Amino acid sequence: MTKQKITIPSLRTFKEKGTKIRVVTAYDYPTALLVDQSDIEIILVGDSLGMVVLGYDSTVPVTMEDMLHHSKAVNRGAKKTLIVVDMPFMSYNISIEDAIRNAGRLVQEGGADAVKIEGGAVVIDTVTAIVNAGIPVMGHLGLTPQTAAQLGGYKVQGKDAAAAERMVTDAQKLEEAGAFAVVLEAIPAPLAELITKKLTIPTIGIGAGVHCDGQVLVTHDMVGFFDRFIPKFAKQYTNISNPMLAAFQQYAKEVADSTFPGPEHSFTMDAELLKRLY
Ligand code: KIV
């Protein structure tokens, strides 16, 4: 069956029917093209690109211009996959007006179908305002990497009663504010299951167990294309770094010993013309 782009409202039907929603990150045209050929419903242009593509230590340095640049590339490759783009740190925290303007840029210039915002109670008014401006918003609770320093690092969240209760309330507030889905990152699986049961909008888990309505993974973790660490919750389905390194080494050797380029990679010219040039 040919793939058809899903709509935001149809995501609730996925939840109602118990059909899992599949999400991966993409940050460039060739990856977007591949995801578009797969059965995956949603591409997240995550600000994780700051770490896995740009080599920063965190997502904090990522700018609006970075997100726009990468969303545009993804948009050129993905025609049949819903595109959700992360709002980077400080693009929605200064004022609501600023947040609407930046969300609008991601849609108008970047080609996003929706935006994602990290945080609970503190972002509710912002989420409401962006949704009222006509832009679909995905929430993100649990381990929120933009504020990892405040959370004490990249740690599992919602482990004590107060934090777990707060997360349930935050998820419900996000739903009331009009968010169409919520990412739950690095939280205990039973808490994610409870939140999933309490919401009518889908939950998308990453390190949140199997009972979420969907799952998201960072592509670079899945395919072994990030050198620094593999989070416990990420499954590596392949390792593309090894064959790529082998290709670079083989090329280096062949250039050094003049076996590349061969005649099949070279252009010829008229022998008479060449003689005159000599
Ligand atoms: O930036 C990102 O890739 C994300 C996912 C980890 C959910 O926010």
C-alpha cells in the first residue's frame, strides 16, 4: 500500500484503535527521503541535532536558524510523513508573542506541520497561545534535555510521588491547553502507562516503556552514527559507522596507491587534440 501522510486529528484514532504511532528523528534530506519510504508516521526534527549532528554537548546552543535550516532540508525529502519540529531553547521562553512568532517561522519557513515544546505547567499559556494561533503543538515531559541542568542531569524523572503526581497533572494540563500529543522521556514505564490511560491524546515514549501510544527514537542512536554514548533506552538496529569508516580507509589507501580513480571514473579526450596541447 502506498504511504499516505497522516493528519494531526487522525492521531487520536490511532490511540482509540490501539495502533502504535512510530516516530524517528531526521535532520537532513537523505534521511528524510529514507524515512518517507518507510512505514514511520512522524519525523521529529529534534533539537537533538545539536548533539548528534552539530557536536555540541547539549541541546542548549541550538538556535532558531539551526532548526529552520534542518527543517527545510527535511521538508524537501519528506512528502508523506508528518513533520514535527522542536522549538529550540529560548525560542518560546521569553514571551508568548515571541513564541508564536518563532512557531510561525518553523511552519512558514521551515515547512513544519507542528512544533514541539518542552515543559509542563510553565509552558501551558504558551501552548494555548500557539494552538490558538493555528499551530499544532506536541508537548514533552519527563527528561526535558533543554533544562537537564535544572533536573540534575540526564536522569530518569518522576521517580518520587510528588514528581510523578506533578507529571500526571502537567500532562492533563497540556491536553487541556490543546496539545495534540505528548512525548514522555525517561520516566518509569508504569507512570507512562498511567499517563497514557488518563489522556485522550496520544503519548509518544522514549525511555518510557511499551505502553505509550507511540515511540520515538533518535535516528543516530538507532543506526550507530553517534560516537559519545547510547542511552539505555535506545536500541541500535544497525551500525553504519563501521562500514563508513571502512570506506574512508579504503579510499585513503586507493588514493595513496593510485588505484583510485580508475579508467571507469575518468573522462577521455580526443587523442589529436591532446597531441596538439602537448
Ligand atoms: O530532540 C529530540 O530528538 C527529542 C526526542 C528525544 C524526543 O526531543
